[in-house]
Amino acid sequence: MRCRLALFAVLFLVTAVARAEVVIDGHIDPAEWAGARRIADFRDTQPMTGKPGSQPTEAWVMSTPKGLAVAIRVTQSADVPRSRQQTRRDEDAMVDRINVMVDFDADGRVGYDFEVKSMGGVADEVITNESDFSYDWDGRWDHAVSEDAEGYSVELLIPWYIAPMRKADGETRTIGLYIDRVIAATGERMAWPAVAFDRGRFLSRFERVEVPAYSQSLVAVTPYLVGKVDRAHGGTSFEQGADILWKPNGQTQLTATINPDFGQVESDDLVVNFSPQETFFTDKRPFFTESQGIFDFSLLDDDSQLLYTRRVGGAADDGHGAADIAAAVKVNGSVGSTSYGILTAQEKGDDGRTFGAFRLLQNAGTQSFGLLATRVNHPYLDRDANVLGLDHRWQPNESFTLTSNVVGSKIDQPRNDSAGLGATSIAFWEMNDVWSQQWLGMYFGRRLDIDDFGYLPRNDMRYLHWEVRQRETGLPADSAYASHVWRYRVSAQTNTEGLIVRRRFRVQRNSQRRDGGQEMWRLDALTAAYDDLLTRGGNKQRTPPTAKLSYDRTHPRVGRWAWEAEGFIGGNALTGYHRLGGYFKFTPTYFITDAFSVFAGASYEWDPNWLIWQHDNLVGAYDGRTVGLDGGLNWNLGNKQELRVKMQALAVGATLRRRLEITPSGAAVDTDQPIDGLGVANLGFQIRYRYEIAPLSNLYVVYNRGGYTDDVDDDVQSQFRRSFSLKDVQEGLVKVAYRMEF
């Protein structure tokens, strides 16, 4: 009898535990979340007042063997409009939503954002450098949403294998955690803890939470097949490959790719660039976004970085299009407080490049130290490029952060050997809730060359700036604005010989409007200086004083309409304030239904005295006109299907105004050397259908068409019409990728 009672008690306990297991269905069951940590102190961070949020918000956090479970209950009263817009994955839409951000090592180096919209759409991002967000990464995690008359509920389960993390200290681990909810109609953001990502420190200010430690292993194989019909060049082709992920424990992760997909289903925005500086594009290929955060080594200047993965499979050294990748392998892991990453990639063919990178990070309390070494071998060029970077971060208290790095490059190439150095240091001091300061200093030597695997818009420079920021939140209730952040900056830039390249005073105001939208004004005033890049190593051009006023505005959906606008007006590099140029773009979006929208953006740029280099010290001064069209439609058929049509057409008509030669003194003098007019036509058109078979498993059906041409026809209207006839690329493809987990 006692045995039967004991057996009954065991079965009862097992059943009770099974019933109490968290089920991700969007319905917050008190029995399932019993024992979870409850969070209710959500405060306004947008605007950054620190006051309790206007609407109640509650969250529950629980560590389970299957992952970190989070439930959020959002109350939204009837007088606050709800957004009902359907969104595709990673769409940056102004809708009601929640964010759960996790720093699994609680060291402020790399974080992950898991965003769930009120209608079930999701987005995920990697956070580096305190507040740099990247949508390029897609993770495998579970979520569910339910809605009722009083608001909506969200449940998430984030597996422990989703990111590399250090080994737990004993039975628990400490994570950094941040949770917020956003009301689209007003733009109000309520967060716990009350920190904002537009301040100097965000990621490192996440709340430290101690949770029971668990570890998961995972093997995932994602084979893919792409079938393509090329109408422009003829022929049919098939490509196949696979991405492989092996995570034996929480500390080690191996990712490999064989014949990786080049991301034909994604399209870059059109850009016409005649400047000496390269255009930066993000990387959407799965292998190069998975667990990539450890390789972040920013030079703290715009997009500059030591590891720019678009180099792999980029333009081939022999000039025959893009290179093909044979395979790539990446290993991430940690030993104690030291994290490491190894990446290698090999392109196909005897002339294929070999890429390698090795990363170390050491956390030491208020300080962290890092190393990144890269190497690229170019058989076709007989070139070896080696780069070594050391970085350091010091946070002695809650208000001060100092981040620095030193970089060196060594190029071995017959008759082109070089070695160079660079360094960057940035200090941020948050004096109080209103005022903060930033100091930035950079030095990049003339022979520093990191572009074999990295990205640096220019070397040969010294740069200093001092910026003061002022936060303004106590605005009148009847004001159209909820808050302002003012930025006042003075900066000076020279080349390494001391030649003044730029001296600038900037005033910028970023505003949060009460209608939920954003607004930005910026005024740049520049003194006389020299352009030392225009002639690509020739004489430096002397530039006059000038100024530029920029504006950007986003307006959230009201009724069936939403819109965005941006523009600027400013002087030019030849005559300064005489003959002003300008740019304006307006993009309205009309929602036929909550799931189906169309947009049509139009832009126009007038660029008088546009200086375009020809050869040697010869420069053409053009009156440039650029006309652009950016339109399409988005149809989200639930959260698993989407149809997207996107068309971008860009036309340039540049009428030659003057033929100029840059003299050794920097003057631009007229010459009779021949220079032609310039016209450009550019088209990008894509129809893309996506069906989500399973998480991170998709079927794509895509049609691509586009092309680029330039000639001497400087009539912008004829170039715009010509753009629609371009068919340099005309292809249809079907791609299937299916993730299998073991």
C-alpha cells in the first residue's frame, strides 16, 4: 500500500511539473510562470524622463533547460490607438512592439535583440559597440502573441544554443537583460532598466540578472538548392551547398559553409558613386552573420572596421566579376573569461583568395582587452596582406567610458611592399541626465592599408572632434515634440602632412515627435580647406568655405498613409555659397489593408559645379541632375508568407560647365583639354516571394532585372527613360533552404 502511495505521489509530481512547463502559446498561464522573476517597474526612456510609463507593463523571466523564457503583458487602454499592420521579418516598422535584449556574458561586448510586434511579426538584431544594431543576423527562437480587449501578451523562448557564451560559474550564470515596449501611436518607449540607446552607454547598462545555468548542444544542417534561368546571357544553372552549425556546449560553436549562397534573394540599394571613397554595403549571407559579433573591430569612424565580410566573394582580382567561394569555416568559443573566434574562407580556382581572421577578447572587470589578426593571400597579385589590431575598453564608473585601438598593416607584394599604423581613441562622459560630452581622436598613416579584408574610407589622416550633447525632455504638453537631443560638435581633420582637409562646426537636433515619428535637423559649417583625394594622388584642390543644412522626417501610419522625407541644401566644393545645390526625397506609403501596402518614392538632386575627376589633375565641373524612383509593394500573407516588389531607377544627367586643371597651389584653372558630358542610367527591379517552411527554412521564388550604363548623353530625362529598358541582368530563380536540427 505504501509503495502504491509513493508511486502515486511521484506520478502526481511528474504530472504537476509537466503541466507547469512553459508552453509558448501567447497565453500567460500563472501556473506555468510560477517562480519566475516578475518585473513591473517600466519607465519612460523615449522621451527619456525616467517616469513610470503611461500604460501598465509586466514581464516575467525564467531560466529553463530549453532556454531563457520571457513573458510580457502589455496593457493598452482604449483611448490609445493600436497598430494592426502586418510586417515581414526584420522590417523596421513603426508598430506596437516589445523588445527583449540579452547580453549572455554580461560584459557589454555583444548583445542580441529579440523583437516581437503586436501582430506576430518578428525581428532580431546583433548589438555591438554599445548601441550599433544590425538586422543582418537571423536566429532560431520561439515566440507567440495573443490579443484581447485590454492589450496583448507575448511569450518568448530563447534557446541557450542561440549564441556563444562563457561557461557558467557554478550552478548559475549572470546575464545582462533589457526589456521594453513601444506604443506606435505616440512613440513612447517604456523600458526596464531605464536606459536609452541614444546615450553613450547602453549595452553595458543592462540589468545584471542571475539565473540557473543550463547548457544545450545543437547540430544543424541547412542544405540549399538554387535553380536559375538567365535570360540576359542564356542558359540554366543549378547551385547547391550547405551551412553547417555544431554547438557541442555553450562555450564552443563551429559554423561551416560549402559553396555558400551569395544571397541572390537580397538586393542592395542603387548607388552612383564617382567619389574616390568606396560605398559600404552590409552582408546578409547567413554564414557571415551567424555569431559574427565577436569579430566586431570598429575603428570608431562610421563603418570603418578591420573585418568587412563583403570582401569574401567580392570582385575577383583578375577583374572577371565576383569570385566564387568554395568553403568557409568559423569557430567561436571561450575559456574562462577569454573569448576567441577563428574564421577562414577559400575562394574557388587557382587565383582564388584565402582569407583568415583570429580574434581574442579578455574581460577584466572594468576593462577589456582584445586582439584581431587578419591575413589575405592573393595568388593572382602575388600579394599577402597582414593586419593586426589591439583594442581596449575602460569603464571606471557609470558615467565614463574610454575606448581605444591600435592597428598595423604589412603588405608583401613585389614592388609594392608597405607597412602602416593607425590608432583611434574615443572618450564619453555622461555628466548627468541632461549633459554629456564626447572626445574622439584618430590617426591613420599614409601607408596604412586594411582594405584587403577590412573597410576604411581613407587613410592618411588626423582627426579630432569634441561634441557636447544636451537632452531636452520637459517640453510643454501642447508641443508637437516629446523630446530633443541637441549635439554641438567642432572637428578638425588634416592629412599626415598637416594639410587642412576639413574644419567643421556642426549643430544637430534629433527629435521624438508626439505623433510617434522622428525628425532630424543638422547644420554643417565648413571653413576653407583642401580636397586631397579628388585627383587620386595628384594636386590637392583648394575648397572654399561652405555650409550644408540637412533634414530627415519619418511620419508613422495614420489611417492608410505613412510617409518619409529627407533632403539637404548646401554649397559646393568649387564656388562655396555661390550656386547652391540641393536634394529632396519623398516616399509615401499607402496601406490598402493592414497586410498589403504600396509605396512610391521620388527624389531629385541638383548638384551645381559637381567636380568629377577625369585623369591626372584634370577635373570636370558639371551641373548635375539626378532623378530617382524607389517604389514597390509589400504583401504579408500572415507571418509565414510575403510578396515583395521593389523597383529602383536612378538617372544622372551631368552637363559640362567648365574644364579645370588643379594646379600645385590648389587652384582650379580653366583648360582646353577635352572632357565629355556625362549620363548614367541604373535600374534594379525585383519580385520576390518567400514562404517560411519552418524556422530558418524558406522557399524563395525571385525575378531580378537591372543594369547600368554610362555615356556622354547629359539629358537626365532620356537617361531616366533609358533605365527602364536595361536588361544586363534578367533572371528568374528558385531557392529552397531547409534547416535540419539534431
